[in-house]
Amino acid sequence: QVRLVESGGGLVQTGGSLRLSCAASGRSASTYVMGWFRQAPGKEREFVAGVTYSGGNRYYADSVKGRFTISRDNAKNTVYLQMNSLKPEDTAVYYCAADRKPLRVVVTTQTADYGSWGQGTQVTVSS
């Protein structure tokens, strides 16, 4: 089991930036695909971005492509989500998640494939 703790959320104006962090702890935390998901009120949780354990492959939802960047520092067991050009529709609780299976070489976008989740961090973008 991987324990995940997110930080970095907050209130920002349209066009602003935030960087989310996800600190991972537990056995072999650096060997898992890591993903960011978000859930807005009344909506289902949706995939935002993911990165393979080596950092070599990244995948983004179309809605954030070109604005968000996911990265990881395995020496620090930390995954980041840099969010630029934020829009009101980006408002949601953002969750960090770790894949159920270690050493996967592709990013999965399905919530069911992720077995460990953080508590979430609120991001609010004002118009």
C-alpha cells in the first residue's frame, strides 16, 4: 500500500497558476504509475494526467493538454502537477493516485486501475 498526501491547492484567479504536490510513502512507491484526478461537485471523478514510474511517458486529458504538466521526482517520492492558464471549469478537488500494479509502462486513465488515493486538495478558480 502506498500512502499519498496532496498539497498546494487554493484559490486563484482565471489565468493564474498553481502547483500541486503529492508526497508518496510506502514500499516501492517510486515503481508505480502516478495519476492526478479531479472531481467537481455533482460530477464523476475524472482523469487529469498521469506519468509512468520512470517519468518517461506522460498522458493528459484533452481538457488540460498544453496547460498542465505532470512530473515526478523519485528521489523525493513526490509527484507534481503544474497548472497554468487556469479556468473556472478547472475548479474541483484534485486527487493523487497510485496504480494498483507496479512497473506498468503505460499510463492508465481508469479510476479502477488505481489502488491508493490521497485525501484530495481543493482548487478553486475564480472568474
